[in-house]
Amino acid sequence: MEFDFYKMYLEEMGNIPELGSEEEAVLLEGMARGERAARERLVEGSLGRALALAREYENRELPMSDLVQEANTALMLAAVEYDGSREWAELLEYRVRESIELALAEQKQEKELEENMAARVNVLQTVSKVMAEELGREATVEELAAKMKMSEEEVRDLMKMALDALNAEYGGTV
């Protein structure tokens, strides 16, 4: 699906004429006068630049479709923000890079959180197994919380995550 979206997007991009420097200057003047059509054409004509910037981040944690989405959103926001105090190309590049780098940082943070939670679930499973062998029965949530130096609520949350993961893995049949 990802590749199909990207391929379709590239085909659509082929139908959009890029901006020449003269047309860009006219559009920027029109934007300064508040012309909506000028802003729309500037955004449309700058899609190729946004795509080129997004491609620089290819194969770095996010699928290309997400990178394109971030770049295009940043492009539209840059067009709204543009006030002539910076060069258009400079503002566009700054906003696109900022948006993509923020998305990459968020993705990295989410991945680290998932890995941390998976490690905690694994520790809970190991502690639970050891305690079951020691006690000759399943440990209670209270006992697990005391052993792991966690609150009972944290242990319940980890147990729920483990169960949710199993349900997802086996199609909800656990």
C-alpha cells in the first residue's frame, strides 16, 4: 500500500507544472496582497521542492508516505506564514526540515517507549514464572508489585499490555 501511494503521488506530481522564478516572484507579490489563488498556485508549484526535501530523509524510520505528508503540511503552513521577511525557498526548506525532523524524533521516542514497555513486560513474565515456582501457585498482583517495586496499578497495566499483545498476535483468540 505504501509503495502504491507513493507511486500514485509521483504520477500526480508529473501533472503539476513547477514554478519558474518569474512566476514565483509574481505569486509572492500576489500573496503579499492577500490573493488566495496566488498562495494556492505557490503551494502547488512548490510541491516538487517539498518532495525533494522529503526524499533526503528516505529510509530513516518513517515511510515515504509519512515524509511526504509532513513535507506537504509544512509547505502549506509556510505559505500561510510567509510575510516577505524571509526568502520563500529558505522558509520552505526550514519548515519542511523542521517538520520532518520533529516527526522522526517522535517516531524514535515512540519506538524507545515501546521497547522499554516490552522489556518491562518480559521482566514481569519472568518474575511471575519464578514466583509461581517458588510459591507453588500464581503470584497475586500485590505480590508481583512488591517483588518488582512497582504499584499494583503499574503491574495491572503491564499485564494488560501483555494480554493485548497476545491478542493482537493471535487475532484476538487468547
